[in-house]
Amino acid sequence: MTAESLGNALAPLNALLNFTSACFLLAGFVFIRGRRIEQHRFCMTSALTASALFLIFYLVRFSLTGAHRFAGEGVVRTAYLAVLLSHMVLAVAAVPLVIRTFLLARAGHYERHRRWARWTYPIWLYVSLTGLLVYVLLYHVYGYV
């Protein structure tokens, strides 16, 4: 298996990990609204695990194949690049937010955890969902060159 084929094989795995993270985030939100703390904790830990695995595999994929050029043109390309830019900026911001929010919960500082989660959760969910959107557009709708 070549480096490029391995890198390309990791792309759908990364999409699956983003999807998995988003599903756990949504379920975790439902559970905490219903005051089902243990189920919320499980979902959020699972979302963190999926996101961490995504980050590891994404870095491996990027080191093997580099960036891919989006094949769409015109307004579609502009929209794609806007989504990609917002995704990338918020993904970088999400890492310390997620870690801080998780550590506050682990330490039992639930009120502070809740205040951080109000910012962290929508950013993290957006990053997971736009990561999936970027994958679909790049690999399945328009392909890359």
C-alpha cells in the first residue's frame, strides 16, 4: 500500500469519526437536558475519544497526502472555502475549549463546566458537522485534483 492510498483510505475513517463525534454530542446534549448525568458523561467522553482519534488520523493523512485541491468552481468554490476556513479556525479554537470543559467536569466544577460548555458545545458540534460536510464535498460531490 502506498502512502497516498493509505492517506486516501484514512479520509472516510476521519469522516466516520466526525459523524460519530457529532452523534455523541447530540445525544449528550439530550441526556444532560434530561438530567441523565451518567449517559451524558458517557456520550461526551465518547465524543472526545472520537474527536481525538480523528485528530490523530487526520494528521497522519495530511502528512501522507498533503492538502487536496477542491475541484468546484465559482460560487460553489467560494462557499466551500468559507466553510473550510470557518471549520479550520474553529477546530483550532475547539481543542483548548474541549479540554478545559472536560477537565472542569472531571474535577467536579459543574457550574464552571456548564458555563464553558455553553461556548464549547456549539463550536465543537459545528466543527464535527462541517468536517463531515467538507469531506462529502471534497471527496464525493466534486472530487479533488
